[in-house]
Amino acid sequence: MARERGVGRVGERVDAAPGHPASTDVGVTARARATGVGGAGARSPWPGRTDGGAAALSLAHDEHAIVRGLWRGIEVFRVLALAYAAWSLYERRGDVLHPTAAVAVLAVLAAWTVAQTVRPMRTVRAYTVELGLGCLAILATRLVDDADVITAGAKTLPSIWPSAAIAGFAVLRGWRGGVAAGCMVAAFSFIEVGQPTANTVTNSILGLLLGGCIGYCVDLARESHEALREAMRRDASRAERDRLARTVHDGVLQTLAYINRRAVDLGGEAVTLGAMAAEQERILRTLVGQDDLGEVDRAMTGATDLRATLRHVERPGVQLVSPAEPITLPRRVADEVAAAVEAALDNVRKHAGEEARAWVLLDDDGRTVSVTIRDSGTGLAEGRLEQAAGQGRLGVASSIRGRLDDLGGSARISSVPGHGTTVELRVPSGGR
């Protein structure tokens, strides 16, 4: 399997293991190219940083420097372990019952070693095959050696060659993978020897330690790199937010504040516009002025007080009546309820008559939040809503009932000709 190409030191390409691609610099690589990071004197994408920022960026690019070093070490170890197994077989060639079979087994291991050296396959499947070859080679010792020689503590045919598979699983799957591979090799070693010897026990313990220690180190390396990436992402986000904050503060925020002040002075329907501008100013100030990115998310998508969300509907002819305690709903739910209230008040303005007054009443009984819109208008003729829906006019059906249905709530409209109309909106207290 071809090795993927990653990014190592700034401006330099290095190999990365499949399954742990150089990605790991997603978003960072593009910024590095865009800002020209790399080489002496390169500017950091973070304001106020030069060489230090570039060094941190270099470290993020080089995500698995430790892991890549371990892979190369495993490849070298595999070759040396094969050479050691061949030398051990040559040293005791006079004691081997079936030297031809022993050479054939080592030839298979040599073919796999050459394949993994020329074209490394760093996958679970490949190392499962390698682990299987090593364990079968251990069992093959019983076919080529005399039972007394084995019991006396002679080396297995592959010697330490299976340890490369143990280390490979440790890199691929952390300490759990390394220990599992070590247990498998130990089990086959005990099966091969029949009666455990001191060498078998010692080698099995060393295999377990090898897999566990390497795997633990790899786990720590990956966790620490992930923490570094997250810290750098937050650092970059804060830098970008600071840059935008300067621009927004000098323009947008001042404009929204001015609209709010002028709307209050003008009165009338302008007050609604001013309230909307004030709310957007509050959200925008939170966005550009909050150091805690989680707080920014909560400001945009978290809970809000429905009383504040509906404050802008109050104007001459419309009175908002709300409890003293906050009525908290998810922002999306509160916005949808506010839109339904605005649609109901728009109907009052259009159909209830010029002298009609309206009242918006809020209530929360702990399970359900209700918003009641009452007007003193002329009311609706019987069957008026059904007739409007049949003619394709879906203002009430879509803007009011549709919204509440989507929220898991309900909308009930009642009217008596000559005595006004009542629209009752109900949603679960926790939203949906």
C-alpha cells in the first residue's frame, strides 16, 4: 500500500501512515499556504507571533512524528529479527531434524519481510497476516525440531520475528491492540513448548510489555497532538474574531446602537425596529467580545427569555403582559413563537378594524408555555379560516399553526363575531 503524503516541518513533505494521514493538519495546511508560513522569517497567521507561531504550526503539521518513527523502527527491526532467526538456525543446524522445512518456513517470513520493507502495508489486515505467519512459524518449530530439544528450551524457529507484529498492533490500536497481539504470541509459544520453560515465560512477559508500553506511548502521542490541534484551532478562531471585532465595533455595532436610540425617540412603529436592532446588537457584541467560544455558541443557539424576545411587539394598541419570572426557551423555539405572534398581530392590524386593541399574554405553568393574543376587533365569521385555506390563503395555517406543529406545540383560534378573536399558542416548556 502506498504511503500517503503528509506535511512535516513547515514547507517539507513527509510520509504519513495510512489511517493517520497528514491531515491531521486540515485547515492548518491551507492557512500555512495562504499566509506563506515556512522558512526563516515566515510570518505567523497569529497576530503578535513570529517564529513561535510558525514553530507551533510546524508541530501541528508533524502530527505523528513519533508514530512515523515507530513505523520505521518496526521495519528495521523486522529485517534484523529475520537475520537473527536465520543465524540461530545456522548455529544449531546439526540439531534440526528437518532443516529443509525450517529453511522453507524462514523463506516465507523473508518474502513477507521484503514485501513490507519495499512497500509497507500499515493496516490491521496486513498486521493480522503478519501475526498469523509469526504464530504459525512458532508452531512449525515442533515439525522441524526434536521434542527433547524444544523442552530443553531451544529457540523457536522465528525467534523474535513475531515481535514486529506485536509492535505494529500497538501502533495501530494502542496499548489494547499491543497487549492482545502479545497474548496471542504468548499462547502459541506455550502451545509449541508443551511444558512452559523459564525462557517461554520470560519471552511472553517481554512481548506483553513491548505491546503495552509502545501502545501506551502511541495513545499519549495521539491524545497530546489532538489537544494541540484543538488549542491552535481556538487560537486561530480568537485571532480572527479579534480582527472582525475591530471592524464590527467601528461600524455595525455603532449603527445598530444609533438605530435603537433613534427608534426610542421617534416612538410608534419605529420602536419595534429599535428593539430588533438592540437584540441583534446584544448577540453581535457577545460574538465579538466573548473569549469563551462555548459562550458564543450559547449566545447564538442557547436558551433565551421569551419575554425579551417578544418585547418588540409592544406598541400603541398592543400591550404585552408577562410574569415577573423569566420564561426560558431554546432560542430557535423562542424565535418561531415570536414569528407566530407577529403573524397573529398582523392579522389583527389587517382585519380587526382600526380601533381594535390587542393584548399578548405570556404564561408558564412549568410544563407548557402559552402565549395568548386577544383583540377587541370584529371577530371572524364562522368558517372564515376554512374558506381562506380553500382559496389558497395559508397565512394562519402556515405562519401560525404550521410553526407550532413543527415545535411540537399547538395553536387554537377562537372567535365570536363582534367580540374579537383569541389565538392561543402552546409549546412545551423545554422546547423541542
